[in-house]
Amino acid sequence: MIKLESVSKRYGSRTIIHDISFSVAKGEIVGFLGPNGAGKTTTMRMIAGSTTPTSGRITVAGFDMGTQNQQAAKRLGYLPENPPLYDVLDVSTYLRFVAKVKGVTGAAMRAELERVISACRLEAVVAREIYKLSKGYRQRVGLAQALLGKPDVLLLDEPTAGLDPGQIQETREVIRAFGEHGAVLLSTHILPEVTLICQRVAIINGGRLLAIDSPAGLQQASQQTNNVLIEVSAEAEPLRQELLAVEGVSDVKVVSIGDGFVRAECQVDAQAGVEARIARVIATRWSLHRLERQQSTLENVFLRYVNQSAQQQKEAA
Amino acid sequence: MNGVLAIYRKEMIQYFRSPIAYFVMSVFLVGTGYFFLYNIFSTGVGTMDETFRNMGVLLVTLIPLVTMRLFSGEYTGRTMELLMTLPLKPWEIVVGKYLGAATILLLMTSATGINLVPLYLFGNPETKTILSGYMGFLLMGMACLAIGQFFSALTHNQIVAALITTPILLAFWFIGHLQAYQSSPELRGLFGYLSFSLHFGDFIRGLLRTEAVAFYFAVVGIALTLNTSYLQWRR
């Protein structure tokens, strides 16, 4: 439904987006993760057609954004980072305007408006002017606008920003329901959100696509150098030496946590039995209070990819 | 065409839900009424000639207030992003907005018709001259609107849009005066050709010249084309 083929964007001599390729299939929700300024919004804007790539090709619902963007626009719903609302219009006038431009006509208009109004729970504010609405309602009017005209593709730039927990829950349900038959690309800062509703995650930093896989797949890939955390009553330096000697431990960081206890974080490789060997070594000299294999969370995965790419860029420069 | 209509309707609602349209119209009507009475009583002649000229200056100073928000407002409200991603072609946006502004012009022009009531009651005006004066006034107003709309597309700041448009419209209004200081006939011709007020003067005298009509339409066409290409280039 959405397809990017080596898309790049340059402003003057500055390259904002470097050769990005990925696709989102029908019935799929893909999360778009990256720190601020990574190029998420620019990529979204290029897919939506509000700016054009310097090179590469983007197709939406089978239409080339370069040459057939009018046909593509009819099948696309887009919620930018700041919901594009006309403050002096009331909610229903605003939605009617967008619906009309999207080609919803006379008879179907009423049903279509009712559909998005109830999906986004806007019943209470339909007659109110938009400038009077709270941030949460503004965001939902923006989402309602994107859903108008039954698009095949939904692009959402931080759709849950500014919502309270209840509203976030409701919004996720709307997105999930849409994702059953359409294609969704959604950018977010909230990592758990990605695990909750996305089938795949694309991680982007510095305008480069670092990884795209299912949340589980990304976690697995990063488990190869996992962490084992132990708490022992011991001296820091001798403990470090002993641990480094254990087979499968590649790095150890020890910090004192008071009362004669130290906490050691060991970087170990994926093979089984490392924990057992560590426990054996410690038991010979000290008393072990805690041993725990840390699961890599999506957060760690994300930070790893982002830090790696930052380092690579530094080395390249 | 559906897009033009949708944009046009949105524009009209926006005009009448913000104070600017009411403000511009009242200033224009009060001003025109004052000039009308002043001209009638000071000259004792029952014509619209002088009043049309005064209306022209008023128009040139008020148009920037109508056009300044057309695109600048969309940029600052972040709604340009919506317009550029909806199934709308840039020309549809430009034309829809222009027709909205032209409707405001038409409304404020027709409202000045109230001055004609005493003119016809107590005087004996030439209907053809008045009609041609109004036609010239509308054409000139349309040219001013197109210029103002184009400059509004160039900046995010409404005030800046108005501040650029005003001197440019004033220049088009006064450029005819420069003729007096030029000896070369080419420059004199050019200044005369570009002058909004000289062409308007023909209409006021009841002279319907194709050249003048074509001139105003050409200004509208050029400004709106530039406007459309600018939006395309901005992507």
C-alpha cells in the first residue's frame, strides 16, 4: 500500500533523508521510531505529498506520488504533527469541508460524518468552534479528518501526543480497527505503543533507516549480547577480575551500592549456561544475593540502534 | 471544480466568522459615503466621477487587509499541509481563494450603490457612465486582489504580506504621475500603460477600451499564474 524505493531528500547541500526503502502492506500497522529530528516527519510529508523527494520513488495505493498524486491523495488520510485545523470553523463545518474535497457527496456525506465523529468520540463538540477545543479534542478532530473518505492508507504523525491515558486507549483502538483492512504508518515517541499495536517497527536516525522488523524480531536480534545483573557482597576489583575470567563474559561494570554490596553488570553472549558459570565462580568466594538475566526491552533495542548509528556517523566524519 | 467550490465555501465562512471582512466593508462604506457627500456638496455636480477616484484610493489601501490572510494564514495555522495533501490541485486552491476575495469585493462595491439613490432622486446622472465606472472599479479591484493574494503566498507573516502589498498597489496607482517627469516617449508610454488610475480614468469617463479591460485581466492572469507556480515549486 505504501512503498518507498531509495528515497532521498536534500535541502541545498544538506541531505535530510538518505536512501530509505521500505513498504507497508494492506492490513499492517508499522511504527516509525526515531529521536527528534531523525527525519520521521519529513518522510511522512513526502509520502503524503506535501513535499517531494529529491530522488527515489514513492507509491501510495499503487499510485506514483510524483505523477499521480491526485489519485493517491484520494486514498490517503494524513494527520500531521500539528493537526491542521481552521480555528474559526466549527467541528462539523471543518469536517464537511475536508469530506467534500475528498469527494464525499451529498447523500453519503451525513453517514460519513457520523462515522468519523463517533469513531473519534466528537459528539459533544460537533457544533463548537475549533479554537475553543482542548488539545485532546483538537488531536481527535485531526484524526477524524484523516479518516474521512474511507482511505486505504493512514499516515499518523504522533497521533497520541497530548492525549490523556483514556483518550490514548481509545485512539489506539481506532487505529487498530483501521489497521485490520488498511495500511497504517504511525510515528511515535512512546515505545510501548509500538509493541502494543504495530506489527512491524522501522527505526530511523539521522535520515537513515537503521532497522525494520517485528518488535519481537528486533528484541531477538539484540539479545546476542545480553546483560546479566548480579548483586554480591564483595570487593569491586577482585570481583571484576574473577568475572572477566568466566567464559562467555565480555565486559563487566561494577558499582558499589553500599553496605559492602556491589552491583555488577556483565555483558555476556547469547549461549546458555553463562549464568550458571557466573554463579559457581561467585559462590566459591562470596555470597550471591541476586542474579538476573535482563531481557532487552524495545527501549534498549531502540537506543542501541540509535547510538550505533550516531557512532558510525562520528567515525565517518 | 469540486475543489474550487469547497475552497470557496470555506473561504466565505472564514471571512464572515472573523472581524476583518466587517471592518474592511464598514471603513470602505463610511469612506465612500463621506467622499460622495463631500463631492456633491462642494461641486454641486451630480456625478460619480470624483467619488470613483476616491473609491479607487480607498480600495488600494484596503485590499491588502483582505488578501493578507489568504495564504499567510494557512501557513501559520499549519493548514497548508492539509490543502497540499488533499486531492486538490494548486490551481484549484488559488482560484477558490481568489473567487472568495472577489466576492467580498463585489459585496462592498454593490453596497456603495446606496449613494445612487439620492443621485437619481435629485439629479440626472448618466447611467452608462456610472455603469462603466463601476465596471472599471471592479476590474481594478480584481487586479489588486490577485496581486495581494500572490504576495500573501510568499510569507508566513500576515502583516508582512500587507506591508509588501500596500506600496506595490500604491505604485501601480501613482505610476502614471511619473509621466510628467519623463522626456522619452517610451518610458511615458510604459508608465501610462502600467497605471491603474489612468486605465480606471477611462472607465470613469465612460470610455470602455478593450486595451484597459485586457490590461486588468492580464494582471489577474499573471498574478494567479505566478501564485500557482509558486505553490507547485514550494513542494
